[in-house]
Amino acid sequence: MAIAQLELQPVLIEQVENRLIDAIIDGTLASGTRLTQESAAAMLGVSRQPVSHALQALRRRGLLIEHGKRGLQVAPLDASRIRDLYRVRAALDGLAAECAANNVKRGIADTTVLAHARDTVRRGQALPPDASVSDRIAADVAFHSAIHTLSNNSAITETVHAQWPHFMRSMALVLTDNQIRARVWNEHAGILSAILVHDVSGAADLARCHTELAGEETATRLERLNQQTA
């Protein structure tokens, strides 16, 4: 009697995918780095099978691109693509803040998430000038994710979540600037304040403008860097 073979564990594939995403975001795997099943498996200490699935998932997400006949490489940061992504997110962030303010006004906002949002602002504003880029990025993502959750709109959360790796890769271009970082957290505080006082239209406008500006600053810096290295 034959014994059915075990399926490849999805958890391991997800772990490999997440580890590679982290390495792409923090620059360990820089733009243009070539990746094969063999090299990635050796780096992570796993077999080639979960790596194969993870690499194809990252290719579908646009983090890897084809390189030669059998290989892949880390996709370059494209200013036009980043600008487009931020424009879409600006609309979603505005809607999320609008919904969050309405939910607070109606008394249906999750108080635990509200407390978390307040805490992210406090911690973000308290980040020291020498805070690591990864800590700055994590704090920024935590704030926006809290607002998305407060919207009670799972479509917003799911849509932005799928694109977070692209946003996080580009954030290092601007969050290393302490003046921009200070302004960003003042804007975050303003968005949350508008939500808490039920200023529905104000919260939406502040959130939308905040993300639009972030996208334009990021894309512009990326264009300058690309010109310098051309």
C-alpha cells in the first residue's frame, strides 16, 4: 500500500519569501543582485524546493525580474513606478483616514487600535536622530497600518499590504533626512488628531496630501540618484 507523499510546507515557503523580502528592503540584496535557486538556498540554509516557490512569488510581486535564461535579479527601484504607487496609496490613505474619523465619530472604532495609533505617534516622534533606517521605516509602516485598520475596510489594508515591500524599499531615500523625518511625524500627528476630533474631510485631506508629498519627494530623490549613477 502506497503512502501519500507530504505536500511542501507552505509555512517554510512563506518564511523563505519573507526573509528574502527583508533582505531586499534593507539592501542586503541590492538592486541588480542575481539570485538563483542554488545561491538563495545556500544563503538561507534550506533546500531548493521552497526557494523555487518563493522566488517565483517575488517575481510575480515585481521584486525580482528575469535575468538570463535561468536566473533572476533584484528589480531596480523605478521612479515612475514609485510615483504611480504612491498616487494610488494617497487615494487609499485619504479614504482610510476618512473612514477612521467616521468610525471614531460613530463610536465604533477599536479602542485598542486607537491606543496603538497614539503610541506609534509618540514613539515615532521620540526616535533619536541616530535611529536606524529599519526602525524609522518600521515606525512609519506601523502608523499607516494602524490608520488602515481603523478604517474597518479590509480592501484598503489588503491592497496596501501587498505593496508595502515596494514602499519600504524606497522609504530609506527620504527617512534618513532628519528634517523630513520630523516633518513626517508632525504630519502623522495632525492626521491622527483630525481623526480623533471627527474631522472627516480634514483627516482625509491631510492623509492624502501627506502621501502625495512623500511619493513626490521619494521619486524625485530616486531620479537624482539614477542621474548621478548613469
